[in-house]
Amino acid sequence: MRKLVAAVAAVAVLLPSAGYAEPARPPNAEHGWVTSTLRHMSLEQKVGQLFVTYVYGNDAVNPAAADRTANRAAFGVETPAEVVDRYHLGGVVYFAWSHNLDNVRQIATLSNGLQTAAVGTGAKGEVPLLISTDQEQGVVQRMPTPSAQFPGAMALGASRSDAAARLAAEITGRELAAVGIRQPYAPIADVNVNPANPVIGVRSFGADPALVAELTAAQVAGFEQDAGVTAVAKHFPGHGDTATDSHTGLPVIHHTREQWEQIDAPAFRAAIAAGVDSIMTAHIVVPALDPSGDPATLSPVILDGVLRGQLGYQGVVVTDALNMAGVRTKYGDARVPVLALKAGADQLLMPPDLDLAYRSVLQAVRDGELTERRIDESVRRILALKYRQGLARPQSVDADAAVALVGSAPHLAAVAQVTDQTLTAVRNDAGLLPLSGTDRSVLVTGWNNAAFNPIGNLAKGFADRGSRATALPATLPSDQAIANAATRAAGHDLTVVLVNKAWDTAVGDPRASQQRLVAALLATGRPVVVVAVRDPYDIAYLPGASTYLAAYTYTPAAMDTLVRALHGELSPQGRLPVTIVTAGGPGTALYPIGHRITW
């Protein structure tokens, strides 16, 4: 803990010079700016403020030819700046696949260009953008290297440290603000009580509602109080107990009202008590809260009734992406944005057809289905949030300062200190760990990731300590690749195999091959260490794996922590933040919440 405090102090020395946080202003000044700005906005500008979409290209006015083509197909204009101007957008969300996130300087420059487009001539009704991205850390992070790559929520849950969670949010938020991104879509407030959850899993802090509530509040404070960016608690009313991915289907949560109050509500209550500025909806059906069958995103009972009425939340409600199947199952794309607004949403994220969605909301106002007063309610909330983010005036960030801040030495030191608290040793039945001596041949195989290369990083860690290490990536391996890995393992003193969601064995799912790989490696009779670099539940599906650790992620820092722990240079500190049960269903608890071993 002293090292963590030292890392915090080192960060604090650096951060004030960045100067990204807008000085606080009295509420009457906020009210005056919001009211004056709203009065000068046309209906078209107001409706535009409700929408947040992606744009293609790494430059606001000079994107590549392919990105011009993509923008033209999606939005009818060629450049990101023209998209912002045409629809009077309230926000833009960045992705790597839309070519927004090449490097730190480029992101800062793109943000500046988009903000210039948003304010246009500087007329009173033209408002800077609230730029966002999914920077949960762990398995969901958008910022490119050299940004600080903290472990994700479940790893932080394993640390049991609200200080670590808050520091991770603070540094993440400051790095985002440095490049002009002021709304990270984090933290996850879902309680992952279903081991078969295909979409949340390690994105959650765990299965203990009290722990999830504590760390959710800590990250809200880190983002908002410490870094001055907008936290987004998601996904209301709770996406933790589903076996369906709302990207591809419409999940139904069968919690009773009492179960919802005990399991799902505490983290959102904690986020609200911590002052969270925005909450994201879930495309899930919760019959105990609303028996209509509508997803929460489109449910007035859930958004206006439960979230605003019962929980007392007054901030911005942002929908999950409207191009996801979960919200498109029951209604057409023209109806979804209108129904979301009628339900109580404010920001409409990523409709599949922006032009159709924009025109549908305008038409709903002109037809009287939506009143302009209702539009004003949402725009007022959005403008108030922007004011608190310092967006009452044209914005630009200093690209040179961003390059100096993002991935700076104090930030990376903090990443290492936080990550060291998360690794969880689950099984060490034969006492294989920690390894003794260094004169050994080691095969590192299993799941790999091209961007982070955990197989290569782990092999290098062994080689740096004197082992003869071989890296053999075998991501979702074929039968031939499995046989080859087993043959290679038989000739090595030790094999370390990485697995990623090996439990997910739906019919035809290629992840099942990971189970066969581990079985083949164990059959050699040589020592095998199995490491889960995502969900810790994999051990239930790997009979015979007697040495097993949960890393929760595959970042370079996580692999460095792992190799040091394997060699006894540090002791695993993490405790399971979920219960691991027997394979195939609710079953019997194999390893309870809080389980750990150490050395």
C-alpha cells in the first residue's frame, strides 16, 4: 500500500500542470448559461444535441478516401466535421474501427477539429461536443499505447481496494481529458451473478453487491472529482444476471423485485450518492420492474419511474447503443429513438440510421407525440452537464501536453502497482508454485492477442530470468495445433497455457478447443500452469488442472505481475470477487467469493 500511495503522490505532482479541469462556477451561472443557450437554439439544434454517433476518419476535415466513402454512405456527407455540422450533434463516440484512435497527437487533433465544427460561427445556439469512448480498461479499452492500461473491473474487485479503483479511474480520466474525451463509458455497475453471462463477465467488479457498490462509487469519484470527466454508471437496471448478449438478442432478467433491490440496485444507488453525472440504460427486459416486455431503454416505468422517481436520479440518462439487437427486436428503427425519449432517456447513442432517427424525432415533435418542452428537458440536462465539464465555451486541447501526459512514467508506475494487487492464485495443489531455480525450458502457449501479445510478453519474462522459453500462440486451436502443442510440451520442463473464456462452449463455439488443448497438455504428464486471462470461471471446465491462476486480463502489466508471481518475486494478493461453481449450471460452489491462496 505504501508503494501505491507513493505512486499517487507522483501522479499528483504531474497532474496539476495539465490544466484540463474547468474551475467550478456557482449554480446560478450554470443555470443562466443553460437557459440562455437553450433560448437561442432552433428545434433542429435541440434535437441534434440528443444524438451521439461515431464518425469515420482520423481527421475532422481531411479523412482518408475510404473514410470519406464510409461517411457518405452512413451520413450523406464526407468528413467528420460535416457530420457534426449537418446534424448539430451533441456528442461523438470514438472507436478504433472508425479510425479515430491512431495515436495520442492524432486523437487530440481530431477532437480539436470536431469542436471547431461544433461551435461553427460561434452563434449562441452552437455548443461544443461531449466526446466519449468505451474506456472501461481491462478487456474493453479504446485508447492506444502508450496510454495507461489498467486492469479492468473484476481485477479491481479481486484487489478489494477502493483506493486502487479510484486511482485507476482518475488516471484514465485525466488521460482521456488530455485528448479531448470527457465521457468515458465507465464504470460498470452490473453485478455478475451469472457465470454464463456472455457480455459482462470480467467487466463487472464481481458478484458481491456491496463490493460492486463500493468500487462503483470509488470510480465515480475518481473520474468526476479527481479527473473532472463524466462517469457513466452502466447498465441500468442491471445486466449482471443474463445468459444473452444484448448486442445480439433481448435478454430477460428474472429477478424478483426483492432480488433486484438486493442485487442490482445498490451499485446504482451508490453511484447516484457519489454524484454520478450520467447513467447508461440496458437493453434488457425486467418483468418484475415492468411487465410490458419493453427493454429498459424504452420503458417509462423503469427510467422515469424507478431511476428518476424511486432512486431520485436527476442527471443525464444515455442509452446503450441503439444499433444493438436488444433494443431493435420489438420496434423499428424509426420508433426506437422516439420511444427512448418518451421513456426518459436524454442522450441517444449510435442509432443504426442517424438520418432516420434524427428526422423521426423532429417529426414526433411536429406531430405532437413529443412536445418541445420534453425535448427541452433533455437538452437542459445535457447543457448543464456540458457546463460542468467546462464546455460553455469553445474547446481545444494541447496536443503537446497530451503527448507528455498520456502514458507518462508516473501513470505507468501506478498501473504496475494496481495490477500487482489483482492476480489471484486459485489452485496450487502440487505445490508447483513458486518456481524454484531458473534452469528450465518453458513452453508458453494458448490464447493470444495480436495487440497485447501476452504469450510473447510472458515468454520474454521467463527468458529474462534465465529460462529457455518458447512462445507458441494457439488461439482457439485446431486439432492439429493441439497435437503440435502437446508434442512440444512433452519436451519442456514446464508449460504455461493461457485461456480466455474456455467455459463458453455453446454448440459450435470454437472456444471449446481450449478445453481440449489444456487436456492434451495435462496428458503429457509434464507440469502445467493454467492462467485465465479473462473470466476466472474457466477452471470449472478444465478437469485435472491442479495449478491455476486468474489474471482477469492480458495487458503487459498483468503478464509482468504474473511472471514475477510465478517466480516468487511477489505473492498473489487477489481474492476471487465471484463464486466459481461446477460446470454447466448453478451447481456446487468450487471456490467461493474471497478464495485465494498465496506464497
